Amino acid sequence: DGSELVEVNNYVRSNQAEPNYEVFGTAEGKNVIVVSLESLQTFVVNEEMNGEVVTPFLNELTKDNDTYYFPNFYHQTGLGKTSDSEFIVENGLYPLGGGAVFFTNSGNTYNSMTEKLNGKGYFTNVMHSNNKSFWNRDIMYNALDVDKFYDVDSYEVADGDAVNWGLKDIPFFKQSVEHMTEMQKPFYSRLITLTNHYPFHLDEEDQLIPEYDSNSGTLNRYFQTARYMDESVKVLFEELKAKGLYEDSIIVMYGDHYGISENHNEAMAQYLEKEITPFESAQLQRVPMFIHIPGSDQGKVVEEVSGQIDIRPTLLHLLGVETSKDMQLGADVFSKDHEEFVVFRDGRFVTDKVVYAGNVCYDKETGEETEAEACAPYIERAAEELEYSDTIINGDLLRFYDEKTGNLLIDEAAETK
Ligand code: GP9
Ligand code: MN
């Protein structure tokens, strides 16, 4: 009957982070372009593979005056992979521990970022050249209030333009920007890339660097497809500039989840030149995150430990949209109240001092096992975070919440029973 919402609401309200008014609204009114970087992990950024630079364009962005780059940013997805990352970004809630929430709870009420931006006059859409029903997206996007889904039918897949899972990212970005030129402004577009996806195949003409030389063909090819992804992002920026959309847009990009699983630890150890302990495995869950605001001149590397759940409040605040009444669990990374505490969907967690993985507490600095007391206070809190999120989703509790006023609609709900 929604009564669980009282406790959840108390928790959310007491963990809320005030916006930082030095950056609040600095992207107000701009088009919003959010790019999901398929399977991109931080271990390839600003690194080389056998002397080859893997992500030259993204490396430049990490040093760019208009870009905030987050090297200590983690994915928080579960079995729902890409769709879980979408869920987190849209709702500021965790995905579920079991199946993909896009399948299990697509009938719920949500107060998505999309819905909020609809309310600000944005034309909201998702662009992804795959069948619309993959991950149940067509159904879930209705629940998230997405105005239009540009699925595979909105793209022309010419001969030689498809590889691996479908349309290559370069033609995908070109055609997506073409669509943007026709959109009502301002728009909020989420673009979901695809080429850097397992099993990481590329046509020869798109192989811009050689493969790696380990016993894992998967890891060997991954560097090549990551290199291609980097090239495709460069094309996105060029196209936005060519079409006059760049200056009026804010571009947020994040890795959706890991691409290289623990099955490739031996090859990964060869590349990283260190043993893949549970500590290293947790650190390998870092995915790059960029916030690019043309002309802002405020860019810097933000070392803050943060995660995908922080994207929604951070972005909304940059757009000048308040979130003080939102039922979200992340926090604005620019806020003084933002806490360096990232919870993975499986219960592992990372703070600025420790990494908790495999039931062992590690010193974040050294990667060595440290005394359990250093992690102890966080173990219960990590479980609590996930539990509150699950409670909201499993109980469809946003039905009983008025995000305009912050009122709980519990009495009303009880009456109608
Ligand atoms: C499928 C694409 C990839 O449309 O989002 O999904 P993933 O396997 O990464 O979840
Ligand atoms: Mn994915």
C-alpha cells in the first residue's frame, strides 16, 4: 500500500546533496546529448597497447578546457548490461540484482530524467540502431516517457556499413546527427553505440591499430574496437560542429559496463603486468565518464570517486533543474555533499580509501589487504542502499509519490484499496 515509502523517503531526503551553485545551470537550455560508450573501460584511456595509442581523441578530451573527465568513475550494472546503465542514468536508482529491470518492471511508474526534461520543453529521444524490442526498450521507453525512439528502422544500413551487432558506430553517429538537425530544439538525445561489443569484430578497413598478442582473442580484438570507438566519437564531434549543433549542446559520455570479463584474467594480467586480484577486478569496473560543455572553459580532471548513479543529479543540476524532491539515490558529483562511496550491484564497494571485494577489505592506495574495520561501517550501508532501491522498484512505489510537491500519496492509496 506504499507505506514502505516513508522509510525510503526519509533515507533519500537525509542523503540528499545540495547543488553547487558555482556550476548549477551552466548548461541551461542547451541540447543534451548523452552517449553510451559500449563496453568501454577506463584501462584503455590514456594508455598504450604495444606502443599504439588506443583512444587518442578521448585522451585529448581528458585534457580539454571544456571537459570534465572522471577517471575514478564506476559502472553499477547487473545482468541487464546496457539497459541497466540506461535505467540508472534515467532514474538515479540501481538496477535489480536478478534479471534486467527493463524486462521485469517496465510497467512501473517512473520519474525519469526524460520526464523531467519533457517538462522543461525538451524533445526527448533515444537513438540506437537495433531492433526496438531488444532489452524490451520499446515498452520501457514508454514508461520513461521518451518522445521518440530512433531504432534500426530510422537508420540506413548500406552494404559494408554493418559489422558485429549491426550498423557501425561511424555511420550511426553521422545519421544520428542528421536526425538531430531536424529535431525541435532543445532536444535530449541518448545515443547508444554498438560496435565495441563482444565478440569485438571489425572489418579490416576499420582496424586502425593491430591486435594485442595474448592468449585471449577477445582482449586482443578489444583494443582495436576501442580504437574504432574513439574514432567514431571524433566523428560525432566533427558532425555536430559541421551541422552547427555543437555550441548549443552539452555532451555527456560514459562507458556502460565492462567489456572484458574475468574469463580473460590471464590475458589481462599480461597486459596490465600485474596479477588480477579481487581488488584489481573491482578497479577494472572503472568506465570513463566525460562531461563536455563547449565554451565553458571549466574543464578539469575530477578525481572524485563516483558512479553511474550520480549522472542524473549531476546533469540535471548543470541544466539548472532542481532535484531536491526527486526520489533518486545518486548525488551531484560537484556538490560539497557528494560522498565518495560507490556501491556495485553485487555488493562490492569503493570509497576514496578502501575497496571491498571478495569479502576482503583492500587499501585503495596500495591494493593490499587491510584491517576489516576500515570497510565495516560501509558494508551495511551498501546493502541498505541497494535494498531501498529494490524496495522502490519491486513495490512500484513511485506510484505513491508526487515529485512536484514531495508528498507521499499513501493515504489516498489506502483509500482506493
Ligand atoms: C543491444 C546493445 C548491447 O541493443 O545495447 O547490449 P548489451 O549486450 O551490451 O547489454
Ligand atoms: Mn552494452
